[in-house]
Amino acid sequence: MPRQSIFHWQFNICSKSKVRGLSLKVFKTKKEVLKYSRKSAAKGKSIGLVPTMGFLHDGHISLVKMAKKKSDRVIVSIFVNPTQFGDPSDLEKYPRNMEADLAMLKAAKVNAVFAPEIDEVYDKEAQTIVETTKLSRIMMGKIRPGHFRGVSTIVTKLFNICQPDLAFFGEKDYQQLQVIKRMVKDLDMPIKIVGVPTMREKDGLAMSSRNVRLTKANRKAATVLSRSLFEVEKICANQNMTTTKLDKIIRQIISKEPKAEIKGVDIKDAESLGTVKGIVKQPVVAMLAVQFGDIMLIDQRVFTPKIAL
Ligand code: PAF
């Protein structure tokens, strides 16, 4: 359904938490969603949480589908979290469309949405943060200092507020997924974290809420990310390679695209995100951060070298 054509209809959903004939519950307060979660638990229903920052696309819907498969009830949170944005203009420009989001979630048959305002989430006097001390400071953490601290803090708060049994995150944000897995393990959170494979447009571009902000020319140029990843995956499947060589090949491919400015290329152990020395013998993840105009896109691919097959 085109996003615009459903605008008026959605507004009705948005204005009430439960509209007659519609089963999508939209909670604005922590108290309401916690009550819903506790009631579900009392009935023996497992809760799957899909945390999002809204402006939903098919990538988010694939998380919802996985959550529906693995849990009895699905809550989707929509909250553009200010503490994970370094640059205030990036936060301001982050695309939002609550009405279209709610329509998509209703169509996807989620049970409940948690869409709080900032004041509901962050106390003005708040002084507690959650941070993974190593994983949050490498790679994307260097490019966007403080980003993962903001992510782990909000995700912890969402876990406490929504009390899920399972939580679903896209593999596209691979470092984020590893940060959250580490945090859940370190803090003994009784929640199963499920990573969901990246959804791609027909031309290979990883789906992202940021894509709509690309100019037409940059949108076309951005396909270089997936092309470079697929290329090294192919090479790695056929030849013995070091991460240094793979890194060089990715950089060469991306550098041929004049609109792309490389911010980071990292090839790491797929599980620990540690450095891989010598010939690659284990599954590795290649993670890219590339700037197109004023938009930074990320992408990733996990692949297994020939030698490990
Ligand atoms: O991946 C995102 O959209 C955000 O980082 C998350 C996990 C919803 C936290 O704000």
C-alpha cells in the first residue's frame, strides 16, 4: 500500500490506543505496555520485541515476521532515540512517519506498538548509562563516538519496560547486534536475542530508513556497497585470502565510485569481532561504513572462506 494513500485512515488508529474493529494496541506510556506484557506472561504467552526508530520498511517487517514465528505476541517499539545520535542535525533530519508505520504494523498483524514521547522515556535527571566497554569503542564506535552507549542504554530501558522473552535485531547493524548480545550476556538479562538477515532492494542496496534521504545519483552510487561485499564473498569462497587482501579489494571497488567516501572497512571474526590474522579460516564479517553526500550508509556480509568449507 503506498504510504501517502493511507495517511487519513491511519490517523484514527493513532489517536486512540485501541480502535473498534482493530486489534493493534498503541501504547504511549511505560505503565500501559508493562501491564500488557505482564498480563501476557500471566497467560503463558511469550513476548517478542522488535525495537525500531520508525519509518518502517520491508526490512523491519522481516523482523516482525520472524518475531511472529518465534513468539506468541509481538510488540514493536517506535522511538527515535536521541542519545544514540552524535550530530543533532542527523537526529532532526531522521525520517519519521508514525501514521504510515502504524498502518504497516497493523497489516503485519503485530499485537502492540509502544510509541512513547521523549519525556516518557528519559527522566530529566537521568544519570545512568549502559555500555559495553570494548565492543562499543571499535569500528562504528570510533566513527560515531557514544553511539553504542546510547543504543545499549535505550535497549536496556526498552527491555525493562516491555519485558520481552525474545528480541529481534537486523544483521545489517552487525556491530549493534553483537553489542546487544554481549550486554545481555554480561548483565544476565533473561532475553533471547535473534539476529535477522539483511533485506535488500532489487539492486542489492541494503534496506534502511536513511535511503530515502539519498539524492537520485547517490542512491545509484550506493549499490557499490553490496557489489563490493558480494565480490569479496565470491573471491573468498574460491581462494585463500587474508583479511588485509580482502580489505584492499573492497576499498579498490568502492574507490572507483566517485560519490562514495569510505569511512570504515572492517573484516573481523564473525562472532567475537576480533582481529583475524593470516589466511582466513573461519567465518568472517565484512562491515562497511560509506558516506554519500551527507548520508552515511552501512552494510555487512558474513562469509565463510573456501578453506573452512
Ligand atoms: O536499530 C535501531 O533502529 C536502533 O538502534 C534501536 C535498536 C531501535 C535502538 O534505538
